[in-house]
Amino acid sequence: MKSFSRLPLSPAMENNLMEMGYISMTPIQEASIEPILKGADVLAQARTGSGKTAAFGIGLLQNLNVRRFRIQALVLCPTRELAEQVSEELRKIARFQHNIKIMKITGGLPLYKQEHSLGHQAHIVVGTPGRVLKLLERGSLSLREVRTLVLDEADRMLDMGFIDQINSIISFAPVRRQTLCFSATFPDDVKKLSRSIQNNPLELTVDKEHDPSVIAQHFYHGANRDKGQAVLSLLSHFRPENVIIFCNTKEVCRKVNRELTEAGLHSLSLNGDLEQKERTEVLIRFANGSCNVLVATDVAARGLDIKSLGAVINYDLPYEKETYVHRIGRTGRAGEEGLALSLVVPGEEFRLDGISPRFEDLPEPGMSGPSFPDPAMITLSINGGRKNKISAGDVLGALTCEGGISGDDVGKIDRQDYLTFIAVKRDKAPEALALLEKGPVKGRRFKAIVND
């Protein structure tokens, strides 16, 4: 793989990428960054975890006119979670240059606050189609000076029915612009959209199929009534560090989560019935290692980005091959080995057309010894966050410098506006909770609870 030093990047950008650990380009980065820097339209097929956010992010930020405090780039994402992840990644890459403002616009947040923030302008907006269009129609958001439009996970946005919103948003943007379209799959509707909004795009196909040497795919026959026990057997046999179990409906999702919880596993459910606050907590607890089993529907899990995922289990086989490819692409990322396990009810084999599965016998319950392990971490939270001017360092200092807990015992610290979630090692949770309850954080006392 080529080094980032071979690209025409500023020394400040190169140094920042090195500090972030970006040494060699991934295939999608190697194929797309240089054309993006030159202003070309790009239609790229690359699966989740391929480094596509950095691919278009480096191009956007390198070409940005920082002195021109107007919205110069718009990135559209299918879900709030993906918009959050993309904006955070862009902010990290943007550290090479002071005063770059990146704004996230999604639903679930007060409209008037976003309108107030837009009054102070931004360089890059990352958002979901519904909220972006609403602000455009209200005149609070202007795309008149947008030079680059990015559609991230275009196939997912079209699957979710955003085609009309996307076309309406594009009508507010200049005709002369750069348009970048990234998609895990290339169905006909993505190609049709590309033809209508892009100008002679460079078409790139990277990581189209999952390398079997990277993702081990296992298939098992099973009746619906036996699937719950089959999942427990697979977890006990393979013992992945963490796992996402995919179901086709929210009803099945809740059922499976209930069965796993009753079996003693630390399982959480992610489905469309959850409020945004609940979704956020579930995602944080799964990402920080205090929950190691997530049962999810495809709609709820779109945009979910876990850097290191031990396994994916298809409790229900998806209806389309593209969805199967998208699901299993969440494991085996960044060069790590992945594991995909699928339960297939007799008569469903046609859904795997083109995959040629080899079916195996399910492992016997308990044949591998110990049951599925408990997660190493537990999540605590305090009722203070960004709006209270609390930093991750403030919380870490309260636990380590003042409280005496080792820094190795503290995991991810996630700040929300008025909440902060802290992952700590499970055996240190009582001590950490007492410290957060009794000791001040940045000179103030906050209410602390256990989220478990």
C-alpha cells in the first residue's frame, strides 16, 4: 500500500495523519483521494470499514478555503449515528488547520438551536436528509457556496426512501460542483442517481466481495423454534469478544434480546422503537465494551460503526444479498479477521444466491466449556457534559489523580450535552461510582449512576 506522503498534501495535514496513525492508504483511499483532490466526481463502491470517511474527508479538508467562512461542503448520511461518526472523524482530520468549523445537523435535536448555530456559519455540514432539507426550506441553511457534495452510504439512503429529499436538497446546491457518491453496493437505483447528479464520474470498485481469508463465513440449518438455543451454542463455541445479532423485525429483535438476557448474557436491543436518548446509551455501552451482545434490526443498525467487532450472527437471513454483504462487512475491518455466522431455515437458501454456502452442523451446547464471558467494562454516568464545560480529562482526573484509580482501569469517556458516560473495569465500578458521587468533578458535584 502507498504512503500518504505520496499525495499532494500540506505538511500540516501529513503530520496530523501520522499522529492519527494513518501511515499507509487503504485501497479506497489509494484509488480515490487523488482524483478528489483534483476536483473529479467519484462513484465509489467500498464496504463499511474501508476507510472511505478519511478518503473523502482528506480531500474536502485539503481543498477547503478556511478564510472563506461559508458552507463549502455538505455530507449527507442515512442516520444520526453515522452523521455523528463522520463529523467526529472529520474534526480529527481537521486538526491540521485552526478555525475549521464542522457542524452536524440531524433530527432529534431542537431546530432552533441548529438555526442559531447556522447563523454563525460553518465550513462543512454533515447531516441527515430530512433535517437538512427542513433547514433549507426554512431559509436557515444556504448551499450557494457549496463546492463539494458527498453522499455517504448512498444505497442505505435510497433503501430508507430518501430519494425525494436528496433530489430536493441538490436543487438548492450549485450546478457546478464536485459530487462524491460512496456506496457499499451498486444496485440500479444508485447508478440511476449517479447519472442524474454526477458529471462523468470516476467509477471505483474496491472490496466488492468480502475476502474469505478475512471474514470466515459459516452457515447452519435450523428451525425457527430452535434458533435461540442455536445462538447460545454459537456464542459458547466461538466466544467472540463482542457480537451483533441481526433480526429482520423489531418484534423478533425484542424476543431474542429477552431470551439472551434471561440466559444471563449482557445483551441490549437496538430497534426502531427506541427514543434517541435510549439509542445513544445503547450504542455507547456497546462501543465502550460494557455490553458485548447487541441484537439489532437493519434499520436501527445503519450507520453503526464499531471499529473492532468479533462476530456477526444472522439470526434471520436477510431478504437481499446486498443486505447480507452489508451486515457481515461490520466484522473483519482494518485488516482484522472477522466471523459471520448465519442461521438458515429450510427453504431460505435462495436468498444466498451467488454465495454458495457450505452448511455445517451446529456445535453441541456446552461442548466448548465455559459459557459466553461477561463484558470487561461497566458504564457509569454523571449528569454533566459539554454544556457544563466538562472535558474527558476532568472526569479522568477525578478518578485517577484525586481518586487513585489507575488510568488503565478507565475506558472510553463519551460526553453528551448534559450527560457523560464513563466505562470502567467491572471490578472497579463500585469504587469509581463512590468517587464520582462524593468527589467533585471540575469543582462541582454531580449525580452518578450505574448504567447496566
